[in-house]
Amino acid sequence: MTENQAQAMLFDWAAYNAWKYPELKLLHSIPNGGYRPPKTAAILKATGVKAGVPDICLPVARGGYNGLYIELKRPSGGYLSSAQEIWLDNLSKQGYRAVCCKGFEAARDELLTYLNS
């Protein structure tokens, strides 16, 4: 399973479970990755896109955190870049839960644990 497939599954799951956890309606992706033509990449960089920002954000306070950020990786393989490690660390220092999850199940479980804290 690719990262994109896992993320699509996560958002399908979130949409299906929003009746039980209405906060999931606020869950959104941050489309920083992927190939961009050079002109588009330059425009995005000039307008604030930054390398390493996590893939997913839930802007809901829970359990002493200001919100949740998830960097999603495929279940096997996949690794954090140094920019991603720095972002997760800096977000954690600002009071966010900022984690790397490998695959759909890990991300779903993280969301459930977070929402139930």
C-alpha cells in the first residue's frame, strides 16, 4: 500500500466516523509532497509552502495538546526526512501532538486515542 492509498483510506474512515466523532470534520491534509512542475513549485514556495510540514492536521485540543499532526508513511519502508523530524519536534515543543504513523491502521489508532483522551 502506498502512502497516498493509506491517506485516502484514513480520510474515508474519518468521513464515515464523523457521526461519532464530529471533530473529524476538521481533519485535513496539508498537500506539501509530490511532484510539482518547477513553475508551480516556485509559486507554492513563494506563498508559504515549507518542506517537512506533516501530512495531516486535526486542529482539535485534547489531552493537554493544542491539536494533532500526523506524518503518514507507508506501512513498510518509508522514513522521516530531516525536515520532517525537525517539524515534528518543533510542533511538539509548541504543545501539539506530532507523530509519525506507518500506515492507515496506525494513523486511525492515533486519531482514536487522541480523540478519546
